[in-house]
Amino acid sequence: MGDDKLADKSSPRLGGGNELGLNLRTVSNGNGAHHGRLHRLLHPSGRTVHIANTPEYAESLKRDLTEEHGEGKFDLFIRGSKEHVQIIHEIKEHHEQRRQALKQQHGRVYDEFEAVHDELDKLSEELNGLAGQGQSVSLDASFNKFGYSAHIRTREDDGELSRATPFSKSSSEEDLRRGEALRFWKMPTVRQYWHKGLIWRASSSEEVAPFELFFDLIYVAIIAIIGDRASEEANGEALLRFCVTFILSYKLWSDLTMVISWFESDDIFQRICVLICMACLVGFTTNIENAFGSTYTELIAFYLAQRFFEAVYFLFVAWLVPMIRGMLIASTILVACGSALWIGSIHVEDPKRLALIWLAIPFDTLSMGMIVPLVIHSEKLFSGRLAPLSNHLQFYPATNIEHRTERTNAFVTLVFGYSVVALIYQSAAPAGINVYYGKAILGLIIAFAFNMLYFEIDGTNLYVHAIRRSRYAYTVWQYIHLPFILAYVLSSSALARLVVAHDCRDANVETLAEDWRGRSEAELSSGLRWFFCAGLGVALACMGVISLTHEHKTLEGLRLVKKHRLAIRFVVAVILICLPLAERLDSLELVATVTGLVLAVLIVDLWGNTCPKDSFWWDKRSCRYAAECKLGRKDIEAVQRGEVDNLEELVKRQRGGKGGSDLT
């Protein structure tokens, strides 16, 4: 993946138009362009519409067209823009009207032609699928899910794409012998990278590896230990300890996810590296309990061990892959600077230690983002004698959107899972349905509502994902997840205490199992109230910010548009944060009030995403049956009129009595 990949940027040639106003461009180079895309259209008004793939090409094309035709004699749009989509709709509507006119004029002949045309389209789609258009299908799937971007290019994978159909016995036997042997070490490959405003990525999408999910299992224990420890002593010191330990553990997870997303090796050596990181994380976890006491040095030592291992790996890859050497060396320097602050905190006593801790945390968290401006503005920042530094910062590994979103979704699911597990208690009552059970169910409803808001409301129906929308939207999306997860875990740990509290009426502590009676409190502390309510309020507000970073698809006639629904969500978040001031509420009343507020937000979002002209409760459309069979048009019309009693006999008669119908 050297500079030669970037040298092939041939511009599409402008061809002549035809009477349908469509002109196809076929591309066979390796710049990731899709085959058969339109690059010049003829509008029904007679104006020629030119389509450019990139903003850079649009500027050069505009100059060429102005010299050839003059100013204002043409229309030029960037592919995927709103104007481009609008023009396509206008031309499509024009040709649909022409089709209706032809249908009325020619009648049956038109219907026969349309049937043959549909069959040919189906066969063409099937052949295209068998031909293995992997690159365009993969990129189109990414565009459909996360939104279009004119700044993305794909690079060809090594090896030629097989064109043999799966119906060939020889090709099937060849695929059977095409296994890949395991290797201890492979040359690392950069999956995707930035270069001069463009993202060059592999043609295939990146999947989450099983060992990454195995690595996440350690965080089940980390979240449980950190959360339980914070709720035991719900005060300012517990909150401080919770924030420090959780942010450090989240940083280790984020770093490993980033490195795996950057480099593709798929060898045994990579698994060993992950195992080493897991060993460091286990050591970190075992020292969380007394992190601000006797085990602070050990905690930071295991944290720095993984950070140093990451720095060594960066230097190793920098030696092997010169293209991104400058960026990896800069990352190593930042790791060393942050480590110096942590080492200094070991040798300083409280409260001076806290000053170094809160200098090191934002430095480590934001350090990788510091390199991005250097890469973007490297040519301006480094000139003259420093120009060679600019050459070393031309390439920067980019985030793979599929991998990053899947890993983030998996981690958020793990956090939601912890909130459900934390609700589980053991009962000693003959009848298990009591006030404790009621509070647990209310807590389950809260977790379910948050899960729906995050995944079903904010995470679906996306027009452009935050990662693809802009650099600033991605930065906000990336960093807002930390306070969101942190606040939700803190609230869930406090909720686990509220569930078994016996401060409310009809809450008999004797109905709890013996091991759970010690966790039950007769009176709620102010800290538990703030942890629970303020934590959920902050988490709800953060989810609102996450939703704002995305651009969602719009639907005409929605009951409530996105900005109004999010305004209600932010108002409820403020109410939740202030709710602990109502100290007269017992645990049941507090949990019930919070559940009602969260459910109100969910109901508003669900109701707001519906249209008045559509039924909310059920689908009013009648049941339909679709089938495909080999019948003539007269027979099909007879079936539609209800004149055929036995469809199977009719199909057999058409096929000469040899077999039944081809129904699907």
C-alpha cells in the first residue's frame, strides 16, 4: 500500500448524451469507482447535468466546462449531494410519465415488452451477484448503513477476483482446496488510511474477531467491581475513585480496539499480543479495590505495562511500514509523555497526586486526537527546513466505521447487561412477588428503555453516521461515549442498592436471602440518590448528544421531528439530575418516578416517529400472497378474477403434467 496506489486518479471522460438523458461510465482502474455509474444526465428541460465524484474533481471539471461551454450553460453537482438526488428524482418522474403514456398508447404490446424486460433485469442481477462484484457491493452496503461520502476510495485486495460460477463442479473443487494455512506472523497491513483529504480503505468490510469479544469478558468483572465499590460508600471520594479507575480501564479497551481496527495481520502473533494485553488488564483489575490505598502503584504499573507494550508495537510497525512511520512515532512520543505524568503520581502523596492524575487523564484520553490536526495541516505547519516532517505525516490510519460501531455497540450492550445483572437478588420469601421484586422490575424497564433509545431510536434510520458525517461529529461521538457509559454504570450500581433497600413500606428485610440482608439499607443516603438519579440524567443527556452527531433520515408528516424530541429528552435529563433534592421519596417512590420519566421519553420518541396518516397500532393492509409460477398472461388474469379453482392443476396442465407448480 505505497504511494503507487494513490497515483492512479484518472478522471472520468465526458461522453455524449442519448435520448433517454442517461450516460454510463465504466471504470476498470483500482481507485474504487463503481461500474456503470452515471456521470452525465440530460434534464427534461434540455440542460446537461454533470456529476463529479469528488469536490476536487468538481472544481477541475467546472473550469473545463466553463472554457468549453461558457458560464451558466451547464449544471454540476457532487455525487450523493441533495441536489444530485433531487435531479435524479426529477428525471425519474419524467420518464415514469413517458412510460405511462407509452402504456396507454400501445396497451398489450407494452405489457409483453415490460414482462420480458423484468425477466431480463432479474437475470442480469443474478449474473452480477454470481460474478462477485465484492468491492462495489461492500462499499454500497457501507453507504446504505452509514451514509454516503464522496471522500472514500477503495483499494484492490491482492489477488484476482474469481469469476467462476458456483454451479461449476471444477470451481467448487477448486474452492475446496483453497484453504489458508495458519501462520505465526504476517506482515501488518493498514486497513484504511487518510491521505490528502481522502480515505483509502480495503474493499471488504472488517468484522469483529472472536478474540475481541473474549477480551471484553474481562470488563464484566471490571464494571462489577468498580460499580459495587462506588455504591458501597456513595460519597465524593467514592465518585473520584470510580471515575479514575473506570476511565483508565476504558482507555485500555479503546486503545486495543483502535490498534486492531488499524492493522490487519490475522496471525498467531496478534493473538499472543492480545493475550499479553489481557494479562495486563487482569493485573489492573485485581488492584482496583484498594486503588487509592496500598495498591495504587501496582494499579498504575499494570496500566503503564499495556501502554508501553502498545508503544513498542507502534515502533515495530513503524519499522515495517514506512508509509505511516511518522504518525506511529508521534503516537509513541505521546505515550511516553503521558507515562511520565503517571510515574510522577506514584511518587507524590495526596492531595498533590490528584493534580498529576487529572493532568494525565485528559492527556491520555485526548492525545491521539492531537495528531490529527498535525496531519491535516502538516504542509502549513512544517515548511522550509521542517518540510521533511510534513512528508512523514501525509498518511494517517483511519477508523473503520463498521468495526468501530460494532465494537462500541458490543461494549454498550455489555454495560446494559451489567445493569440487568446488578438487579438480581435472592429472596427468602414464600411468595416472591413483593416490593423488592417490584423495584427490580422497574429497574429492568429502565434498562430496556435505554437499550431501545440507544439502538432502536438513535442507532437506526441513519442517513449519515457521525463517523462519516464530519471530523467534528466523529470527535464528539467518540468522546461522549465515555461520560455516557460512566454515568450509566454509576447509576446502575446505585440502583442495585435501591432494589434491596428496606426503607419503604412492606419491605421486610427478612424476606431477603441471608447474604443479601447485609446489603439492604434502612435509610437511603444522599449519595445513593445522587448516583442513581444524576447518573441516569447525565447518561440520558449524553444519548441526546450522540443522536445529534448523526444525521437521520427524515419522513414527511412526522408527529414530532428530531429536534423537538431531543429537546424533551434534555428537559427530562435536567429533571432527573435535580430529582435527588426530593429527599422525602423512599426507594420505591424514587425508582418508580425515574421509571416513569424514562418511559415518558421512550413513548415520546416512539410516538414522534410515527405519521398521522399511518396507523400506529396495527397494519391496515390486507393479507397478500405472492407466488411465482409458469403461466400465460390469460391464465394469470383468470386466477386474478377468481375463475380458477385449482391452481396446481392449471400449472400441471401448462407444464404437460410433469410436476407441480414453482411456488415461492
